[in-house]
Amino acid sequence: MKYREDIRNVAIIAHVDHGKTTLVDELLKQSQTLDGHTQLQERAMDSNAIESERGITILAKNTAVDYNGTRINILDTPGHADFGGEVERIMKMVDGVVLVVDAYEGTMPQTRFVLKKALEQKVTPIVVVNKIDKPSARPEHVVDEVLELFIELGADDDQLDFPVVYASALNGTSSDSDNPEDQEPTMAPIFDQIIEHVPAPIDNSEEPLQFQVSLLDYNDYVGRIGIGRVFRGTMKVGDQVALMKLDGSVKNFRVTKIFGFFGLQRVEINEAKAGDLIAVSGMEDIFVGETVADVAHQEALPILHIDEPTLQMTFLVNNSPFAGREGKYVTARKIEERLMAELQTDVSLLVEPIGPDSWTVSGRGELHLSILIENMRREGYELQVSRPEVIEREIEGVKCEPFERVQIDTPEEYMGSVIESLSLRKGEMQDMIHTGNGQIRLIFLAPARGLIGYTTEFLSMTRGYGIMHHTFDQYLPMIQGTIGGRHQGALVSIDTGKATTYSIMSIEERGTVFVEPTTDVYEGMIIGENNRDNDLTVNITRAKQMTNVRSANKDQTSVIKKAKILTLEESLEFLNEDEYCEVTPESIRLRKQILNKNEREKAGKKKKVAE
């Protein structure tokens, strides 16, 4: 059997923030790929604005580098489980993975998630212990943790015999030794291990074509672009090929363009052979998992499995009193077009219309959906969204709900309150580990609906010192009763107008205020959180009555507390089932679904009677 020794295909996988994208930057810089004029910005692969701001990778990215005559195709994958659909499909495209693990934090929930996907596809692993220069680094323990995780996930003997490289991606240094003083300003040890350990692709380019689409891209000029790997044969521009659809039908089309990846560029090429990772245009309705085959030999590759959504929200046209003030796109037609465009590239998303002005949008988690909302907002859309809800399923006649694996790192003093709060949300503790320096690591299995809105409570409980990560684990029988949710009521405006300092001062003792003086408010808008568990209607627009009587203490200025301005994620977490979050390019407002106080009270009474 022939192999293409000039190529290696690898994916870089890791937990969020362990340094994948920074490592890819260094590999790009230190290979013979970029010419001297290319200025590489930090985390160059995170090209999307939200990725750059938050320092997370949302979409998988391809690049390729040349090292000593070998072309190494590298895929930088997302670390967040919400984007796990991307990770899973990428494993089909590569022959090896570089698992990046933080030299202090060690293995985390998403490390487990991405590694599990890699081992299932039988790819060859290489471990990079990153951030070796941290004063708190504990490389020996971390390698032991990684080995334990491999064993726990059922790795075979070959996979257990993984090579380890120690690196500091930020400093551009690496070495085969776990002593930080042995670090050298080169990435050569990583390149050498990839070339030595990752199998070269089989060269069966003489056989009939088979190419499978693993990722989608969209371009206004050429339409949909299918990104994937040529598993067999050769593809040339101008070829007539057969597209084997997921529903079993076959469509013939002509390949109009083929792109290869090199450095940060997509380069047009005329032909691609077995083992190449390429992007192909010319097919209007190509979808992930479909096979492009030779017209005379129509053999489809096994369909790719895509994780199903676990969380859903209702998206609605904005109908608040301030609708249409700030957004460019406000109609149902525009919002629907945008959601349909998102489906072109995001296969983990589902959109179902439930009325002329509303849609159920299902995704892999809160982050997945909030990134979509944030993108729409930045593009000029105005919309309303409901509280996120978990998707229930019936499995073998039993009603089930999604459960998440939760990992918490917290100082010991907050351990009691964290355990108590998660137990109230029906979380079950699986493990407790003392990680040294007064830190405790807690592992829980908790229902996903119990975690909606938990982040804010958790951060205030641990004074911001706690770190929490959670990832979907499995569907389990549903727990009866309500879990989680908000304990406090809302402060709701009774009037429309501008918020005044005078009225905010009188409301402050009732709870936490979310708006600043002179902010426009409307009747039914939520302007704060009540200290108690009931909703309270307040007048935030009242101005101080002016009189001609001079006050003895007139020189004292009014001082109010700083308003707590909620981010999009915090707003979605805050929502109750009778509330909406109104999102526009300039504002994020919370509101009651029924704006009028009397109508709200009537609806509340009716609901109680019905229950």
C-alpha cells in the first residue's frame, strides 16, 4: 500500500483557554510558510470579531504549514462543548490529534469531551503540556492525569503510548523535557513528533473519487462551499461528479473551483488527490456528511453523526413600545432570512417556525445560542427572545432530560455553599479532589435546566474566585418538579419616560437597579431585581417636585449606587418564563411579556386557577 509521505493531517484539540490558537500561531510563524512581509496578529486564526473579543474559538479553522518538505494540514477546533458538533466531524478528516493541556489546570471537562471524540475515531494522539513557564506548573501530575483520562475513555495500547512535548506557546518555546529550564525557542519538537507519529494518508489516488464534506462555508460570490477530505481518488476543476445526498438521492454537478489551504490563505488549485483537505464550490445544496463521488462509481461514505441540540429558545419579532427605533432589520421576513442563512453553515442548529412572527431555535447550549443572537445584533437586527429551555426526549418510553458534567474549582472556604446550592438544583456529586494551595475540585452530574441561570449565583457565592465548566454528558430520566430558576422577583416600570436620579434613589433599597438615570423606559420593562421573591411595580420616571422653599442641606448632592448593567448572557440567565429579552444593536432590555400591570395580574390569577 502506498502512502503520501509529504502530507500529515492533524487537529489541535483542547479545553477552552488552554492555548490551542496561540500554539497554531507559533506553528505558523516557525514553519517555512509565511513570507517575511506577513504580520501575524495575536490569535490570527480567531478571525471572527466575537472570537477575538472573548478569546474563544467558535468555528473550526484550517491552515497548512510546510516543515522540512512535509505539508502539515492543521485544524484549530473549538474547545467549547457548545460547538462540539464541529469537533466531532473534524476527527473524520484527520489521522492524528495534538491534545493541548494546561500545565497547571490539567484535564478539564472539555478536554474529556474532545478527547473522547478523537479516541472514538481511532486517531493517533500527541500530548502537548502547554504553559510550562507558569510558576504553578505541575507537568508530572498533569501527564498522569492525561494518562488516567486515556485509560478511563478506553484508549487502546497504541493510543496509550503517546509522545509528550512540553511547551510555552506564548513564548514560542518547546522541549521534550518537563524541566522549564530546558525550553528552547523552537517548535521543532512538536513538528518532529507530528511527522514521526501521525500516519501519512494512504495514496489511493488512482481509484474512483470519494470526498466527504465535514464543514460548510458560505460566500456571496460562489454560494455554499463544502470543506472536507479527499478519501480516495483525484478531483479536478471542471470534473462532472455525483453528489450523494443524505436522503439517498444523487445529483450531478460540475466542480467550478477547488481551494487548498496554505498559511492564512485559501489558494485556488486545479486538482486535489487522496489525503488532501480542500474546499469545493459549485454545489448549491451541499450539506455536511454528504459524499462527492465519481459518476461511474457512486459509493457513499458512512454518514457523519451530528450531536442533536439540547436547548431551545423562542425568537420573536420585536413588538415592544420601542420597536424599530434602533435596528436596521426588524421584520419577520428579514429575521427568518438571517436564521435560514445561519443554517447554511451551522449544522448543530435547528429552526422551526411556530407562527408568522416567531420561531423555535434549538442549539447545543446557552453559549451557542447567545453567540448567534450577538452576531445578529451586531449586524443590525432587532428581535426578542424567550428564556432558554432544555429539550426533553422520550427514550424507550421514559421521559428524559439532558444532564451535564460540571467541574468546579474553588477555594475551600466556599466549598460548603457550592455543594449546597448544586444539591438544591438536583446536582449529584461524583468526586472531590484536593488540588493543593487550599483549592478543591468538585465534579457533579446535574440536570441542564438546573444550570440555567446558575453562573451569576455561583460567581457571587465564590466572590469571583470559583471557576466552573460544564459539558453535556447524557440524557437521563427526568427529575420531577421545578429546578433552579430565579429566586428574586423583578422591579417593573409602571410608566413610560426617562429614569430619574430622584426615583432611582427611592427604589434602591428595594433591590438592584439595572438602568442609569436618563435611560428611556416603558411600561412593563424590567428595570431591576427585587430583594424579595415577588415582582414589584415601581415608578422610575418620577421627577422631584420643585418648590421655592430653600432647603437647609441643599448643597448635599444626590448620590446613587452604580447601576448593574447586564450582559446578553446575564440577561438570558435572568429571564423567567413570563419575560422576554429585547435585543437591538444598541440596547439589551428585559421586559414582561404582558406589559400592562392589571392585565398581568389577571393573567397570573387565571394561571393559578388553571393549576
